[in-house]
Amino acid sequence: MQIIVPLAASDRFFDRSEYHFPKPLIEISGAPMIKWVVDPVRQHFPDARFLFIVRAEDCRHFDLDGTLRQLTDPE
């Protein structure tokens, strides 16, 4: 199963002046928000492949692509 997760849209609820990190990396209960999306999918579909649509700016400034790889690579 392939899962597309769009993360590049602007968000009016998470203003960059209040939150330093992009929304997928904002922590909720000690884990980045995107982990709360990936983990349940992984439990039900262990072979799932994720395709994230992200901003190049977030990858350059926050290593978002590296973080997403760590969260989704099976090993």
C-alpha cells in the first residue's frame, strides 16, 4: 500500500511566529505530530510506503525529509 501525505500547504492554525518548527514536527505528548499519523498506519499496514509532499524550505531548514525517512523506514 502506498500512502500520500500532503504536508506542504500553509496552515492558518499554526502561525510560524508562534511555532518555530513546521507543523509535522511540532510535538504532542513528546512525539512529533507526524509520528501520530505514521505509527497507527504502520500497525495495520506494516508494508505501507509513504510519499510525503513537503516544502523544500522545511527540508533545508529543519531536515524534515530526514526526519520523515527515520520515522517511516522499516529498518
